[in-house]
Amino acid sequence: MPDKVKVSHSIDLGPLPDEFVPIARRQGEDPDLTCNYLEELRNVIFERGDFQPHRTDDEFLIKFLRARFFKVENAYKLLQRYQEFRESNQELYFNVDPFSLTHLGENDIVSVTPYHDQNGRRMMFYKVGNWKPSKVPITDLFKAALLLLEMGSLEPQAQVTLSVDLLKDKNIEIVLAQVLGGVGIFDLEGFTINHAMLITPSIASKIICLMVTCMPLRTDSIHIVNQSWAFDMVFKIFKPFLNEKMRSRIFFHGTNMASLHKHIDKDHLPIKYGGYMDDYPYTTWKDSLKENSTVVRELQRLGYTIDDDDIGSAIIERK
């Protein structure tokens, strides 16, 4: 495993890291004006009355402002889509114990790497071919994907677009590598016609909403690997929901891992994908969440149901 890759099973909470502050400023985040933006967004919500978000606190609203470059109107529209998604899919949040979804991790269907790629992006893997519809309902897939995205949106850097400045010799050459909140990697090895038959237009629309249009974090790119003709059938269903910008962020690699490496350095990929990183058990990441009181509180505020048996003893003692 490369020494330079930092491995951490915790979520990067807290204030925006110093190295991201100049980037955030270029995207409209001015600490002297942040309170004004938050208040303006809050006023728009109450004055228009189009919907009633379940939260309007600063920690929650700033995610939507960052995701839309502090353009209040765009942040408002994103929040409205997010709220509409919540109300239309309450079964994905309410009375759902996030720590009861361990079977998806244990079956290696969904996972999040405990490290970032070379540009600091969080990577999420969806191994859809490992999904056994007879044992795992498709609703559970959405619950798990939504949980990962909600957790990802807690990380300030997931809400910021990164510009990397590279210095070469005596000349300053600025290379802008736009790095959005995260990367989705869909491994379709084992994906069959039986899976394809379950992907309806309404399911496809919901996936697009989760990955692209409704969540307060940015999906930089989606990479499809090990796809077969069965996926080609499914992708025809997705096409009507994808505009040109969305399509430009989807990359198809098949079994050609060298193609994937053009986007994600092999130093930051698991061995299965031609990289050098070990596979890490899903339970390690899950257990770290259970010990984090901030994460547990945020999950509860989102509507998830968490029993004392599900969380760390240290959190229980502080109750």
C-alpha cells in the first residue's frame, strides 16, 4: 500500500480545512458575508412558503449554499428538490435504523473507501452485480446509497470545488482540476438481465435524483466498469433523464482498468481495479460512525431511528 495515501475510517467533520479556504473564497464563500447569505436563504424560504424544510439551522443550510457556489436562488431550488425527495421517499429515512443495513456492506454491494483519490475526492463503490434481489429489496439499496450521500454531505470539502495549483520549475503553471464532492464507481460484474428487468424509469429517475440533482454535494464523475450488454439495456432507460452536462461526467471503461486510471490514480484504487490499496471491511467504517456523537446526532436529526444498542458506549454515557 502506498505510504502517501492517508487511510481514515472517520468522516472529516469540523471547519473547512485551511487548504480549501482560498478555493472556497473563489467560489463565493466569504466568512464576512456567510451570515448574510444564510439569513437571505432563510428569508426566501419563509417568505415564499413553497415548502417547509425540516431544518433551517446554519449547519444544514450552508451545505446547499456551498453546493451552489453561494448563489442563494440556486441553493433554494436545490433545497426544494431535496425536501421534495424526502417527502416523496419517507420510507428511506423515517423509522430506518442506518446500522441495520449492514447486510449490504457484508455482501459487498455498497461501500465507501477510507481514503480519498489523488484530488481529495471521496469515492463510493456500488457493486450492483453482487446484489441478490431475492434476498435484498431494491429499497434497501436506496437506503444505503442515501445514507452514504448524507454522510458525505457532512464533509465540508465535499461541498467545495477544488482547483489545484501546480508549480513547474521557475514558471508558474496553473492547472485547474475541478474536483467536485465525490466519485461514484459502479462495478457491474455479475449484472444480469434479471437485475436489468428491475430497473424501471421511476427507479432510474430516483437514482439520478440521488446522484446528481437533489443532494447537497457534487458528483464530479461516475465511472462504469465491467459492464455487459445487460447494462446497455438499462442505460437506454437512463438517457432521457440525463442532460448534456450529466452525460459528460459519465465514463465507461468495461474491463479496461488503464482507462479508469486516466481519471483515478492506481495508488488510490483497490487491487481489484488495478490499484494498490487493500480492501477494508465495511464494519470498520460502520463502527467508527457509531462512536461519533456528531454523526449520530446528525443521523437522528435527519429522521433516522437509532437505538442505544446501535451506538458506542461512550455516547451512551454522555446522554
